[in-house]
Amino acid sequence: MSSSQQATASRSPEGADDRGAGRNPITAIVAFVREVVAELRKVVVPTRGEMASYTVTVLAFVFVMILIVFGLDFAFGWLARFTFTTSGA
């Protein structure tokens, strides 16, 4: 028997969740809220300087993407005009 099979065999019949959350919906909701609160306590709020740095980085990236899209739009527009216009018109 491999180690993963032994770990599976040693679990309780209800599965990995031994809190009884599968039996009572209210208990499941309370367990979910407790887990959410526990995860929210792990969140690190950025400082004012970090937030400013992130904002400048995002705005610079968006500006570069705007330039790329504008350049491609201009190039394909010029190519379409060059291809589909008649020279005598």
C-alpha cells in the first residue's frame, strides 16, 4: 500500500471535514465564515508608498498597451486603405 493510499484509508467516513459541516447547513455556514475571517487576518495591507508604486506601475503598463494598440490600429488601417483604394480615385 502506498503512502497516499494509507492516508486515504485513515480518513474518517465523512471525508476530510470532521467538523460536521456536511450534516447541518448552519454549521457549514458558520465554518465557512470562520475560515474567511481566518484568511482575512492573513492579508497584508500595502503601505501608502507601496500603493503609490503599484498605481504608477499599472498606469505605465496601461499607457504602453494603449500605445501598442494605437500603433497596430494605425498600421492596419493604413494597410487596409493602401490595399482597398483605387489609385485613380
